[in-house]
Amino acid sequence: MDKMISYNRLNCDARDIKQAKEQLVLGSRILANEGILDGLGHLSIRNPENPGTFLQSRSLSPEFITVEDIMEIALDGNVVVGIEGKKPYGERILHGAILEARPDLNCVFHGHPLPLIPFTVCKDMPLKPVMNYGAIFYNGFGYYDDSDVSSGTIIITPEEGARVARAMGDKYACLLRGHGVVTGAENIPQLVLDTILLTKNAEVQLSIEAAGKEPKLTTSEEGRAYRKIMHADNALLRCWNYYVERAKKAMPDIRDLQG
């Protein structure tokens, strides 16, 4: 039981840059361990000591990220504190643009969970809240289909980053045509939980679609209430502890991270 004490605090927001880095590593490892991230994809967190910058790993597969791999990056994508000889992610532009446009968000995820891809390319098959997991995104989803041809759908220019931020609007997630999804939240535990739940909801919806059935959907009012409940300390910490311990069991090198 003692190993859980460090997480059982009120308020999951990172208090300082050290904690932010550890949460970023844990979040990346969790999403890799849960099959949400593969060799590609990334997370970011606004710097709690300087909201004009964010923290993100150097260009590295999420499963291998350590605290020593974290860079500090300005919202325009310029590296403020880098690592000699190491490059940042090209799509850091995407993270900076959303954090700049959305002061209510402190963390951003971008990845390519396979259960979500069909909903990015089939406009006649919208992503629906078939269970309360999906209803956490009660206000719907943004949709982005405005990439520069030369970018091959990758978000690598400031103009593309700004267009994704506009497409996301006030939503907590944005589907990228044929590419993946972006999610945003107030802190890393919320971001990790929301992204996992969104992917699980998509899996259930695909099974319903395959069965040719029409589901009774969760309402936006129910979704708003569910989001509030799941982001409260008790439920959020319960889920965060669960996923942290699963990742630590699978990846012993992160046993000492507190987050």
C-alpha cells in the first residue's frame, strides 16, 4: 500500500517542472503500455513555472522516454532548452498551437489509436458516446481535413498548427483525417484517462456498427456530469494509480518516478 501514497494527493496538476517531467514520462509510458501509442505519437504539458513554454520529449518512441529526454519548447515551436545532438518532434508545432489557443488546457496528446481511425475517414460514421466513457467528450469533436499536400498530413508548419487549433475550437478532442486524434486536458492524469476511455468507446462503437445495431446514446447532460465525476480527485486518482502501477510492472526502469 505504501507505494501508492505518493499519488494520493488532492489536485493532480503538476506543481513544478520536476513533477511535470515525471508526469509526462509516466503518461507516455502508460499510453504505450496500454497500446494507445506505438513508435509514434507524443504528449506535452505546459510548463508550470513558465506558461509560455511547454515540456515535451525529444524525438523518441513513447515507450523509451525518460526524464532526461524532456525539452522545454516555446509555444511557437522554438526549442528553449534542448538536448545536445537530439532533435524535437516535428509535430511539436501542433502542441504549441493548441496550448496557445486554449489557456484552459495544460496538456495535449497526439497519436494514432487504430480504433479511432475509421471515424476520421468516414463522415457518415460519426464517433458517438455509446457508453459513458465516450460521453466524457460531451461537447463533440473537432474535425481537421486541411493539411498542406507537401506535409503528407503531418502537422509541421505554424499555419497547419493554427488550423488544427481552430478546427478543435472549444472541444476536448479533434479527429485528423486519416491521421489520428488530438486530445487536451487540464493535467496529465486527465489526459491519459480521457484518451484511453475515448479509444475504448470507439472499440465498442465499432462492434455495435458491425452487429448492425442502433445504440441508445449517452446524452450530453449525462456526459457533462460524467466528465466532472471522472475528473474529481477520487475517481481520477483511482484510475491514475491503476495505470501507473500497470506501467511500472511492465517497465521496471520507471519504478522510482512519483508523478
